[in-house]
Amino acid sequence: MINPSHSHEPTPCPVRHWAITAPDHIAIHTTSPLSYRQLDARLNSVSQQLERYGVRRGNHLAAVVRGALEDVLLAWACVRSGVVFCPLNPAFPVTKQRELAVQLDADAFWSAGEIPPGNWLPLPLDFTRELPASEEAWLLTPTQLSNMILTSGSSGTPKAVVHRLSHHLASARGSASLIPLDEACGWLLSLPLFHIGGYAILFRVFLAGATLVLDQRERPLKERLECQPITHASLVPTQLWRLLAAGFDPARTRLRELLLGGAAIPQPLVHRLCAMGLVPKVSYGLSEMGSQVCTAVPGEAGVVGKPLPGREVCIKEQEICVRGATLFAGYYRAGGLELPLDGEGWFHTRDKGRFTAAGELLVEGRLDNLFISGGENIQPETIEQRLLDHPAVARALVVPIPSEEWGERPAAFIDWHNEPISCSELAAWVRAALPSFMVPDHWQPWPTLDDSFKPQRKHYQQLMVNPAHTIFCRTLSGPHSAVE
């Protein structure tokens, strides 16, 4: 694995390095796999096209991407050219893409679909061209601004998180300390490039000279894991439950490293995977820290391990604070960067947590989600974790709803694996481990139209407040109130 310099000195582009030292090794596994030599030649062409169209170092390039080959080529060509890569979610309508591109001060815009009108250069790029690989190193500048990732956090208002190239290199180095990766490995690009977790995979793979396995969403994930050279994958619990329901067996795959994140980790899921011989790893991360901050083998619910190399974590008034070599350059606002740190250089995450006796970080939820019921503090994630530990529950989300007597009370949305159980039985399950005031008063089925991996709490709260929205829900077995 390439170990880039920790200094601000120029560092070799890893793709060019492997194109010289292991030219025939597969860099990208897709319907027509690309070797590192071919990948380098494609990147040479895309970088040349960007230069020809006048897209220069420091320019902002808005790109509607997910994880297709052309998306990866454009993302890494921007790394090479020093262009700030600004990925946009293809699920957004064109009007929203335009609004976000304006917010990001885009100088150029690329999309495989419609490019909205605006004060930017539309790019007609050809990703099939190749320019012969060079034997000279392609040097990258670690201090260069690399990308902007839009994250809504808990506010719902998109923030543009800006990182330097050095942050991503440090993130990949730290990840490799607990999740080894080499040229014999293949990491599935199962997360989109407009998400920090997806973008981080590129750096992990290319630094190690491994293979990037592109996601083929039209094929079942189980089938891909069984027939493609996938040794590493980043998934969320919902994807894993679906895999297991489809008959997934790790023994029929090459999978050896599974990184779980994005939600509370159900203990029944962990136990089931371990019994099948695949011990996953859980992680805690955020866009502002370039993806992973802590990673560990699952143990106590909520425990995510110790900080990876290059990261620091502390607790201030129950709030998780972070800093280190992966810390972002700031939020992009009105043409400048705003870096909201305290006097000691810590970024306050608004996540609630504490350290265990063993010095591992335990994440308890978002401080923004905490609400008060009858004078008692309720952290909804605590209730959700208990619900998820019931073998019948696939997904759970708890929101506060108004109560004349108590101020606010918890209401729960539940998605089942197979057959639902009664709400009274589920309430008893919660009461057996948590105080009675944390037992939800109301129970609702999971909205049939919501298949997202990260549901928006405010939307679900509105579903409870406005009864008209319940037409989107399946019938839930048992009474809708667990109050006894």
C-alpha cells in the first residue's frame, strides 16, 4: 500500500503509481474491467478534456453522480487536476440540482442526463477515450481543496462540507489500520459518491492498489457478492437484513471485511452474522471528519471503539467532539470557508456520547433529538436500539409527539422482518430494559413509501401529528397504544 507523506509535500497519484508498478492488475471491476494501466489512460484523457474546456485547478465542478464508471473517472480526474469535485444526488429533480449548484458556486456542470441552465459551463465529456500512460509520477498537492459534500445533518438545510486532499489520504490510512486492504482485495462501491462514505472508498482502494467493484443495482446484492471479487463491503443494517432474508451465506462469497454504519446496529443481526462466520465491524463517522472516526468489532450496543490513527475524540458536557488530520477545512458559505471550532480546535458534533471503562467511545444519539417528557430526558435512539434488539423488528424510529399532560411523549414506527407481534408485547420488551417513561405511547407501521436508509425524523414526526398521512402505513398488529 502507498503511504503518502504526512507533510504538505507533493504526493504521487496512487493510480499512476500502480499503472507503472502493476499495470495489468484490475483497478475497476465492471462489465468490462479496467486495469490500472487502462484506468490511468482514461484519467489522462478526462483530465486533458477538463483542461481543454478551461476547467482549472480550484474551479468548482458540480456533477450528478452515484457510482457508475464515468462518475468514478470524473471524481478521480478532479483529484488529479486539482478541481473541486461537487457531487449531487441524481435523485434530486433538476430544479434542486440547479439550486445546489448555485449554492456551491459551480464553474462547470456535468451530468449523464439533463444539465440545468445556469452560470456554469456544461461539460460534454467523453469517458471512453484513452491517452497512453506515462512512466512519470503524477504529483498531487495534499493541501489542495478536493471536494464538497452536501450534508443536511439534523437541520435539514444542506451544508457544503469542504475537504482537502490530505484529509482523505489520512482517512484512508487510518481505516487500513483496522481494515487491512491489499492488491488481492475488492471493495464494493455500495455507497454513492455524493456520500462521504462512498467517496472515501476510492481513496482506500487506490492507495492499496486493490480493486474497486462497481455496484450493479439492477442485480440482486446477494448474487453480486457470490459471483464478484468482493472481499470488502460497506453496508447499513437494512441492506444486511434484506440479504439474510434472501438466503445470504458468507461461505459462498469471498467477503472477509464488512463495515457497518449509518444506523444503530441490531444485536440479533450481529449475532447471526457471527454465527455464520463473518464478524462485522461497526463504525462511527461524519462528513466533517472524512468518514470514519472510530471502528470496532461489535460488543455492547452503541460502542464503536477507539479513535483511528489521525483522529482525536473527547467528551464535553456529554457531547462528542472531534479533531485531527481528517478534520474538514470548513463549510462553504458565500464564497468562503467557515470552520466552527472551539478555542481548543475541537469540532462539536452534536452527538451525545461517553467513554467506557475500556476507553472506547459509546454513541448515545443526537443531542438535537433529545426531548423532555414529564421532566425526564428521553433520547429516542436509546429506545430504538432496544426495539432493534427484538428479533421481530427490522427497523425502528422514535419521535416525540405533543402531550397535554407530559409535554411530549415517544411514538414509534416499526418495520417487521416477517410476522408482526402485538404492541403490548413490544412495550413489555422495552419496559424490561428501560424506565417506564421511555415506553412509547403510540405505535405506527413503517410508511410503505419510505425505503430510505436514513429516514428524516421531522418527516416521521409530521406523520404522527397529521393523521391524514397514516394512509401511507401498513396495518400494525395489536393496539396502537401501549399505555397500561
